[in-house]
Amino acid sequence: MSLDLNNEELIAEEECCIVEGSDRKSHHSDKVKKNLVTRLNRVEGQIRGIKGLIEKDTYCDDVITQIAATQSALNSVAKILLEGHMKSCVLERIQEGDLEVLDEVLVTVQKLMKK
């Protein structure tokens, strides 16, 4: 299964956020969910692999390389979610005159940029 799905194609069919009362929820198409879950399953496997490398006393540099690859894979999931959020939820809220969403996005981006 290819994970290199075109993000534009995935995001185009997306309705991201739904507000029900005071509860905020995301709604992603089945295609987007499947893509994200597949990517997260791969990350989960990478984590188990890293754990195994440590248990086998693998050379530290090799373990660190695998950690970097796992972080990159998680960042990829975050980028897909952020893109969908910006192109649907944020855009919709701005069009409705809710500019507070910009502060929310800035906080989210700051969280993503922390290392």
C-alpha cells in the first residue's frame, strides 16, 4: 500500500471540524483516516523496532538514526492534519468572522515547532 497519497487530493474531500454544542470534533473522510492510521501504524512499528534495537545493545548512532526517521514520520502525520485543519476549519471560521482561530493556530504551530 502506498502512503504517498496526494495531500491535495485527500484534503479536497475533507470536512475537518464540527462543533456540537461546546464539543469540537474533527471529521475526516475515510480515505484520510485510512492514510493517517496507516502512517501511525508504521510509526508504532518503528517505535517497537527502536525498543528492540536498545534491547540488543545496538550502536547508539544507529538507534538515533531510527529515532530521527520516526520523528519525521510523526511530523508527516502532523503536517497532513494541520493542512486539512487550515484549509477547512480555520478557513471556515475566518469566513464566519471568528479571528480567534488565528491565535489557536499559532499556539498549535508553536507546539509543533518545539524540539
